[in-house]
Amino acid sequence: MAEITAAKVKELRDITQAGFMDCKRALEESDGDMEQAITRLRERGQAAASKRAGREAREGLIGSYVHTGGRIGVLIEVNSESDFVARNEQFQKLVRDLAIQVAGLNPRYIDVEDIPGEVVEAKRAELAEDARTRDDVEANLNRWTKEVALLEQPFRDTNMTVRDLITNAIATIGENIRVRRFARFELGEEL
């Protein structure tokens, strides 16, 4: 069995945002294999999140972010089950991280299911007409949906999506969390 050091547990915790003991347990179960431990934690987080998915989340926080220079601003509503969680520092950091994500990557929808059918069909037609994308319309359409749907976007410079980030937060905090809505403002944009 591989030696599980505090530094290795901290490294896993930094990557996954999971609790210290959860990280230690995952490393022990995977015999110190970092990738396998990450997979175990994600599976557990998804299982925990799916158990909580049916719970009503009507409390939470409206967060804001104004990018340096004041040219881009975001308002975002993230819901939790209780107002107690909304006062939690970890939840507040999550809301801020999500607002920064919206400012930086400019999603138009929360999830893929939120994209109207006519918008998807118009994009499919556009891709089919373009000689550069005609050969693989569905792959390009899939790539496009990952750009415009917040939950499918990669989170910063990690291998995690925003959905993974929220799933990890649900597992750590212990309550259902969901992004309800957001608005992004950019100085000089078309109205």
C-alpha cells in the first residue's frame, strides 16, 4: 500500500474541493493513485448530488462581479436549500467563482436543455452551410453547446466543468445547489 502523505491529500483536495477525510479515504482506496482517487470522489459527489437533486432550493445568494476597468458586470442568482448555507464562506466563494465564469466566458444559457430548439436548429443549419464545418455538423454543434451553456463550460484551467464544480460543492456542503439565472452586461454591447 502506498504511503498517503498530508501533502498528497492536500493536492487532491485542491483539485477536487472535497473534504480532507474524503480525500484521504479516496487515496487509500485507490492505493495512492491520484487519477483513480479523483474519479472516486467525482462518482461519490455525483451520487450525493443526485440524492439531493429533488430537494427544493429557494434560498441562496445573488452575487455580483464587476471586471477590472468596469467594462463587464455580472449578476447571478445561485440557490441553496437554506439561508444558513448562503452565509457559508464556501458557498459565497462558489457564487463569486460562477459570476467570474459568466463574465469571462459569456454563456447565454444555464444548461443545454435551456437552449431553445429553434436556436439549436438555426445553428445546425449554419454549420451545415459552412464548408469548414459541413463534414461534422453534430460534433461542431456539440462543441458550440458547451460554449454557450454555463454548466458545460470548463471551469478555469481545470479538467472540471462548471457542473462538476457545483456537484463537488453539493457533496461538500450537503445541500442542493443550483444556478437559477444570471445577467451579463458589457459596456457598449448591442441592445
